[in-house]
Amino acid sequence: MKKVIRYVVGIDVAKDELVVCLGRMHDDWTLDLYMEKKFANRESGHKALVKWVKKWTEPGSTPHYVMEATGVYYESLAYFLDEQGCQLSVVLPNKIANYVKTLEVKTITDATASRAITQFGLERKLDLWKRPKDVFKNYDNSPGKETRSWRKGPW
């Protein structure tokens, strides 16, 4: 019987929804993308996601969550998973887009994107996401902010 050596949870993040694919790598290096589900992109959905992953992975395993850096939409999930002590990687969208070009995917949907993210995570050793310092989290980067502040100078 094949032994599972790695689990990856690929997540396509949108404003209101998380499209998730769960995959595993066996000791013979074969990949198996075996579960898919959608969750709300809010705290209740984040909790349901972690519970669902625990249900469909072996006890004692450490699944690796992988998602794209999609604007600000991924941030609440990343902070939540970090607080739960989960392994997490956030990948630049252009890396996933270039990877998808190597696959036999004709049409990109949220489901095919989550599958591609899962496969990408299974095939590569990814850097773990590190929570930014609080000073960066609270930084207001709204458009025009930098021009408004310099206009208030002493001149």
C-alpha cells in the first residue's frame, strides 16, 4: 500500500469565496488531487476549512496550505492559518500563471486554479509565509495617502 508523504491544500482566494483542492503525494512520487470544496472567505469559512482538512488527512499529518497573493483578499486567511499554527506559503500570482501554462489546462476557472496551486505546492519546496510586523499591517497604503501627507509639511 502506498504511504502518503505530503499533503497540500491549494486555495484559490477571491473576495467572498475560497475554492479549495486537497492533494497528496505518495512515497512512489505519484500525485493525487482527491477532494475539492468551496468555503466563505470569512472567519466561519476559515474555521470550516481547517476542520474539513483535518477530516480528510491522516491524523498527525501536517498539511501545507498554499495560496496566491491576491490583493488583500488572502490576508485574513493567512493570518488565521498562522494563528492556528498551520504551515502556509503565499505565492506570487505570476509564478502560478507561468506554472499553469505548462499544464494541459484549456480554460482557467477557480476550480482549475485551485488544482494547479495544489499541484504546484506538491511538486515544489516552498518558503513558509512569515507574518509581517504589526507596523506594516497597520500601514495605510490607500491611494493618495503619500501625497496628502507631504502637503501638510512645514512649508
